[in-house]
Amino acid sequence: MAKAKEGKPTGRPSSYSDAVALVICERLAEGESLKTICEDENMPARTTVYKWIVEDTDGFADKYARARDVLVVEEGGRADRACCV
């Protein structure tokens, strides 16, 4: 990530992190497209996420696949989901 003159990071995250992966998986499981998720400036570019999938960074390929396949079941007004991470 590039750094501004003050030493603060600028631009999108490119390094893998469990926190970002979790947000991506949760949003995918809720029906958002990867394109929409990656349009947020605090999310990595789609090419970065695809790289994480192809390289299976920290098991991300499986997490991504499970998030895409998640089923939501309503039980007493509460949605239960299979965890994606």
C-alpha cells in the first residue's frame, strides 16, 4: 500500500487479512456481489480477491466457496447461517 507524506497508508488494502476476508464472506453470504463489495474504498480490488482465491491464501478459496453456497434458514425470526470463516 502506498504511503502519504504523513506516513499513513493510502489506497486499497492488498494484503490478506482475516478481518477483511470475514467481511467479504459475510457480505457474499448475504447476497452481495463481489463487484459491489470491492467497489467500497476500504475493500480490496476484485483482482486482489481473485488472487487470494487462486493462491488459496490462508484457506480463502474454501471460505469464499462456502460463503457463496450459504443457506439462510429463518427460525423464529432469526436467521441462522453456516459460518464462512
